[in-house]
Amino acid sequence: MAGRRRRTAAESKTLILETAARRLRQHGLEGLNITGVADDAGLSHATLIHHFGSSEGMRDALSEKMTLDLIQDLVVAMDAKISPAELAGNVFEALSEGGHGKLLAWRAVEGYREHQDMGMVRDLFNQLLQTTQKVLDVETREDLQRIILLVATAAVGYGIAGDVLVDMLGMSKEAVDKFPGWVTAKIGS
Amino acid sequence: MAGRRRRTAAESKTLILETAARRLRQHGLEGLNITGVADDAGLSHATLIHHFGSSEGMRDALSEKMTLDLIQDLVVAMDAKISPAELAGNVFEALSEGGHGKLLAWRAVEGYREHQDMGMVRDLFNQLLQTTQKVLDVETREDLQRIILLVATAAVGYGIAGDVLVDMLGMSKEAVDKFPGWVTAKIGS
DNA sequence: ATGCTTATCTACATCAATGTCAATAAGGTG
DNA sequence: CACCTTATTGACATTGATGTAGATAAGCAT
């Protein structure tokens, strides 16, 4: 064939995983097959197998990448410099955007298999814990755990079913906007 | 073939959908194919097509059934006779059990298509709203909406990612048990 | 019994996705 | 330029899942 582009392996992998992530958002899990992703990326499906070994290999790689992206976004959202009032809002925002909800839902239906980078995830999570403690200035460890669990579960649930719930509750956009702040006030009391 | 059992259409559909639900819990979304479900149910895959029209038809029926089951469990969990202190606990329990988390996650990845029974879902949800208002005795509509949204999102998130979060937070079983009560106390204040 | 409805099955046809393999060529290196 | 590595591709084989069609038989009604 005349004119075929040769990328570095890293470039190709990035292109493929970004395409796959987009397809996950648009078409759900059925969109995560090598033929479809290959078409959208403008590559042959054999190329994807070359880079990831198999279709499942590609999905595993995507899951890993999205997990790291999610934690990374959380770390930024909970930077130690933010004020307590912003905390819940930032976490909600971080989890509602960028298809993080889709990742969590995906991992929930398929089961939480351990990744190779699970150690790094744990490290980042512990870093998050310390940051939160500083921002909120909680004294007991139990309080910290509870608060994190509440904000995290609420944010996850919001990212996954938030729009449906808001619709069913008939909430105004304004009320929705004020929700994270209200949560922060609640947990602070 | 000698000796083949003939069920009523309703019996067969129930058997098939229960088998499918079990496979969703055990194998994730990949378990939701007519051949696999048929094998587990002890039927031929042609029989499933006979009853549901297609593979997707079976999945739609399962989604509908699980959605109704979920709402039904919620209605029971929030019976008007419960005390405010039990509210969050009951909701959490209802959403953590019986694979409801899998349903929500499934619908989140695949996108929330409208069901034919969406009207019934809305009715049950409104019924839930009224019950909650009685139990909690909230005055403003905004407060009611916020409280429901928080408890619901937290419960959904807990059902989907609760075990992972609890693990990462290193929470004791005792602390986890007390969590719903703590949430109730928080929103009541 | 007889007959009707239809749940159930076997066998076949089809299709889409996965994976293999050998050939090609793009880019870097000597 | 010659050479080497390997990203990329097209063609093929294989597999599994879906759907179709006709035959079979289980239960119910008459």
C-alpha cells in the first residue's frame, strides 16, 4: 500500500486507548472490540493485536489507564491548597466528568480484578487521605474514614446515576449546583 | 427426544430471567448471551429466542425486571412505619444486596434507555418521595430533594464501589456497620 | 380419544469478532 | 546508501453467538 504512517509503539497505544475510551463513552461496553476501535482509529485490527496481544489485553490496558487518570484527577481536585468548602464540589466535579463514571460502572459489572498497578493506586489513595485530613482538619481516624466514604460513595453514585435521580426528583439546575456545597456543610457540622 | 418438560410461557420466562440475573452477577455482562443462559437454564437457545424474540430482547426484559425489583425493594425498605434512624440503613441494605448494584452499573455503562415501564418507575419513585417526607418530617421541598439525592447517590455508590473503598480506607467491619446510622444522624442535623 | 395450540428441540445457515501468518514498508542507524 | 528493527497490513482460518425453519410432543379443551 502506498503511504502508510508508522508511529512509535507508544504513540499508537495512546491513539488506540483514546479511541477506545471515546467508544466506551459513546457506545458502552459493546464498543470495546478491536475491530470497532481499529476502524475508528483508522488502523487494521491486526495492529491492535500486535500492540496489546489480544482484545482482552486492550481492554485491560484501557482499564488501567482510566483508573490512573481517575485517581490523578482526584489528587488534583483535592489539592491541599483548596478550602474545605470546595472539597465536595471538586470531588463531585472530578468524578462526573471525563467518563470516570463509565469506568467505575464498567469495573463494577465486570468485577474488580486487580491491576498490575494496584500498588500505585493505593499509594495515590493514601496520599488523598492525608490531603483530606489536612484540608478538613478532622481529629479522629474514624471520622476521617466516614467522611471520605460518604463523599466518595455519593460522588460515585452521582457520576453514575446523578442525572437520572435529578430528573426524577424534579430538581432545578440551581438546586443541583448548590448540592455539593450543602454536602460539605453537612459533613462539617 | 424422550421426556421434555413443557412449562407455561410465564414459567419459562421467569426461569430464564432468573438464570440470566444469576449469570450477570457471576460472569458480568458477557454472561448475558442466549447460548450461555440457555445452557445454565437447561434449555436450548432457540427456546429463549422463541420467548424473547432475540438476544437483545432477553436483555431488555431482564433490565426491566431488575429495575422493578429494585424499586420494589426500595419501597419496602422505606416503609412509612420505619423510624428516621433506620432510613439510611435500610436504603443502603436494599441497594447493596441482590445484585442491584450490578443493574445500576449495567445501565450506567450501556446508557439509560427508557423502558416501557418507565411510567411505573416514576410512580413508585414519587411514592417513595412522599414516604420519605413523612418519615423525616422535612419542611421545605428543597431539603427533601437534597436529602434524598445524598442518600440515594451514596447508597448507589456504596453498592457499586463500597467494598473497594472500605478496603482502601482500611475500615473495620464495626465502623462500616455504623456508617449508615452516622449518615442518618448527619442529614438529620 | 381426538385435535389444537405452542413450548421445545435439532439441524442448518449466517455473521461478526478474534487471532494467525507472511508480506510490506517506514523510519532509524551504521 | 545499505541494513535492521518492527509497525502495519491484507488474507485466511477459526470460533462462537445469533437467528431460522421445520419437526416433535406436552398439555389443555372438546
